[in-house]
Amino acid sequence: MLGNSRIGCGWPEADVEGRYLRADFGRLSVISMYLPSGSSSEQRQQVKYEFMDKLLPELKALRSSRRHVVICGDWNIAHTNKNLKNWRGNQKNSGFLPEERDWMTQVFDEAGMVDVFRCVNREEEQYTWWSFRGQAWAKNVGWRIDYQVATPGLAKRATQTAIYKDVRFSDHAPLVIDYDYPFDSPSPKKQSKKMAAAQKRKNK
């Protein structure tokens, strides 16, 4: 059952663009996040760096919260050479800059989060984004920039993955991951207490 929800991350520059949404279900937190792209201008790249600087401490706090957390969305960064087809020609482009890739390493090593897709799927040429230019989609010249990044305990519960490409909705393809996760419904007594507390807050 849905508990607390949080619209925004408290950073006005990001919240005005609707880049962060969190919903809690018991001990599980599901976060939808859209990291800014820096490909359009140097100014937007700086916005991206600022978002990254603010996000890393948030990820560390989530990791130490003892909650099961998964952050889903477009991170706009290909972490390693395996995450894009033409990595040699993109080393100076936003999305594959050394600073961005080093930051993703910090997400996994320092913050202790996990790239869930790679826990289950080790196959080559697995991408989630393709340019509309040329024959990128047809030739599978893509990038894997969409992730589900989770705390280790939740990542271990991933059972299967899929990148849905039967229908093309946009330049991205949905990344689907199944988890063997038990949802425990609260008892009627606990639920009534929660409802009473919520009503009390509302009446204040």
C-alpha cells in the first residue's frame, strides 16, 4: 500500500523541471528520476553537473537508510564502453565524458548502489536509447543510459530483465526488471492508526 510520496528533491532548479518523484511502499522506495542532458549547450552541461553534485549525497543517504530503494529513469550517462556502440567517437560528448563516467563509478562504489540490469544481463550491445538520425535504431547503434539503480538487498531480488523494442515509442525503449519482492499489507489495526494520524495532521 502506498505510504509517503515526495514530489521533487528540494532543489528548485531540478524541481521546476519535474526531475524527481518518490513513492514509498512499506520499506520499499521507488524513485523516478530524470538526470538533465548537457548535449544542447555548455550551460545545460553545468546544470547537469550541479544536479550530479547534489544527487550523490542523497544516494549515499538512501543507501544508509536501511530501506529497499530503486531509482528508475534516464540517467543520461553511459557508464562504460559497453554502454554504447560508438564509444571511441563519443568520448568528448555529453553523456560519455570522463567526469560523468567517474561520477557513475562513485554512485556504484562510494554510494554502494547497484546497476541492477548488469546483475542479471551480461550480454553485449544492450541499449535503451537510439538517435533518430540515420539508421541508428535499425542497426542498433545505441546507448544504455536508462537504468534501475538499487540498494544491494533489492538488487539481489531481480529475477529477469527486458528492453522492450517490439514497438518504438520514442528515442528510448522501456527497461523492464522483475523483482521477487514481498509486499506485506499492513494489518487493519496499523492501517487505522495511519489513517487517524493522517486525518489529525490534516485537521491541524
